Amino acid sequence: MSTIPTEQTLQGDRPQQATVHAQNERPERRTTDMVRQLQQLVVDNEQSIDGNRVDFLSNAAQAFERSPQLQQVNSVDLRRGFDIQGYLWRGQEEHKRLYMEYRRSVYPRFQGIPHNTLDVQSHAGAMAGGEFFRFRFSQLGDAVRSQISHFQLRDLIWPTSSYDVFFWHAKGLQRWNPWQKTVECVLESRWMPQSFKISALCVNNGVAVAGDHRGRLCVQSLWGDRGRWPAEISLGADIISHIAPANSLSHASVLVAHNAGAMHTVDLECMRAVDSRTFPWAVNSCAQARDGSHMQCVVGDDTSGQLLDSRMSSSVVSLLGGHQDYIFACDFSPDSRIVATGCQDSAVRIFDLRWTAAPVEVMCGNLGAMRSVRFSGCGRFLVGAEPADYVHVWETAGFGRSQVIEVMGEVAGAAFSPDSQCLFVGVADALHGCALAEFTALDHPF
């Protein structure tokens, strides 16, 4: 994982010198001018495809002269012409299409290993359109702004039910209830260790675990008299890349991916690492099989992931190859028959654990790396989040159909509720604003 500084690289602010249109200028003329400007931006980009990110954000801010008109959005607002971030597009669909085309053409595609994206896409299967989840509600504004502290780490949204969605805010760990439309701080940042800059989050079984850029873990119970001060453990210098629940019948524990080239199993009751494995590359993500078996998956700054048996200290059960860049996400299906990986080469690959010599399916995104992948609890769906603008939902029965959710801005994460009835998407962007959105399954009783 790259340790390039983050937020300045991630996001830009709207330039103060952006053109202000006269009050009496006709909306039709303004829209026509915007379309022409965006067309020119696309042409300019084709002539200089390697333009840097700062210019992209500055030009986008000048072209995108609009503000959200709503603070909350529901399905009725969508039928009125609004999008899930509160922008009104009715009559200006061409403007939006060109703007999103421009973003796709210039968004920085960070590569750890140089590769040809077209070659990756040529191996991807064709996808038919599908709709599995329907938008229900989104809340907008800084109150739901997830903190993205590293541009490659985006697994920051954790729902524990359809009514409890956890995310990290500048003020601390927040719980969002989309039905009551409330945000509650459950762990204030002032009670965290000094200079705690979150890089990974996991909320499971009533316990929140946060990791930071200095290799520290903070653990806080969310039940009962939890107190102000979280418990703390240090795993050594360097970034905590990912935290995942670990199966254990005797005690609460998590798997921790460490950029220093290690994966730790941390017992949350005694607050210590009970098992550590080292690798010759930075570890970016890890996962534990959900069926109670001892299988684990670990991926990182290498083109092959590894399947491990937690009972065997040194043996690699199998390699997961076929990637053309570093791997940043992995997850097991609920029955642990398949494992998915999300790679910086823009692809999600599916491996059958009975035969892992090559992926059985390859699915590509629209914009860039796949930073997060998660299976639904029912096993019917897999969600993959790109760094910005696109979240994909695939039907796992053959992986022949997919649903694409389009947003504007940096994606903080996407995850299903444990009952698989809801999908939550977080957007945290300096230009286009912030949102937490809920999508419900088409067979949802509500």
C-alpha cells in the first residue's frame, strides 16, 4: 500500500474565483454553456491524459456550478428529478452525462504495477443490467461526512442492523439511524489517543475497533456502561490497513492487516495479539471464512493473494493469482465456497475454493481500483466499491447480472446490513458534498 499523503490528494475545494452568473441569465443558456465547457474539458483531457488531479478538481469545480437543493432525499424526490445527493437534474441530463464522462476520463488511476487496463477489461465477462436494491433515503451534509484518511483505504461503512450504521467522523465514531434520521456520537474523538488518524474500522457484535496510521488499535464496547476511554493496543509502527471479524466461539477477536507486512489475530478480551504472520509485502486486507472453518485470506502489495489455514503456522494452502496490480480487498461468501478479491487493476475476481488456479469470474469497474468488496449475509449478492462515483452490486448466481449505483464524489464504503435487506453507501467529497444513502432489497417488506 502506498503511503502517499491523502486528503489533499483525494479531494479539492471549490475555487473561490469560480464564475458567478448574472441573476437574470436564462437557465437554458447557462446549461448550454456548461455543456460546451464540459465538451472542451473532455477534448483537452484527451490531448493531455496525464494531467494531474489538482487541475481536474479545479476544472470540475468551475464546470460544476450548482449546489444541492435538499438536505434529505427520498424515493419521491428521485421521481421529481433529483439525484441521491440532492442535485436537481431534470432537463439537464446531458450536462450530467458529459460531466460524469469527464470525471471518468481524467480521474487518477493509481498503479502500483504498470498495466494495461484495456487488457484487464478484455478478460472480464459481459454483464447484463439488473436491479436488486432500490433507493429509499439519503441524508446529506457534514453531519454524515466519513473521514477518508488514505486514498486506498475505503472500507469505512459498517452497518450492524438496518437501523444502525457506523462511520468515523471528525467528531468520532457515529451511529446513523436512517429510519429515525438521527446521527449519534458513540465515541468522541477527544477520548482517542493523541494524533489518532483513523485508517480502518470494524464494528461487530457490539464492539467497535478502529486502527490508525501509527499501528494502534482502539477498542470500545457499544453496550452497557462503556465509559469514555477506549482500550488501546499497539501493533508497531505503520498503517493499520484493514480490520475484519474473526470467528471464535470462546472470545471476541479480529484479524488486523498491517502495512508493515503482517496479519495479526487480536484477542479483544485480553487486548493482545495471539497470532501473527509475516509476509514479504504490505498487507492490505484479510478475511476469515464465515462457515466456522479455519480458512483465511490475505492480500496486499502483490499480484497473488494467499489462502491460509489458521491452524497451520507457516503453510500456504493456495495462491490466488491472475491479478495485474496490488490487491486491496477480499471477502468470503457466507458458505465459504468462493472468495472475492478487489484489485487496483479495476477488477473484482471470483475464486472457487475447490480449484483456485485461476479466477472463475472477472468483473471490471468504470473508473479505477476496486477498494472494497463484501458479500451479503444471504450470499446472493456481492458489492464492490470504486474509489469514486460507482458502486457495483453483482448477483452471485452466475455473476451474469449487475446493478450500478452512480454517485458524484469519493466513496467511503459500501456494505450490506446483516439481514441482507439493506445496502448502505457513504460519499465524502469536498466538491459534491457528503451523503449516507440507504437502498432496500426489492423484496423488502417495507
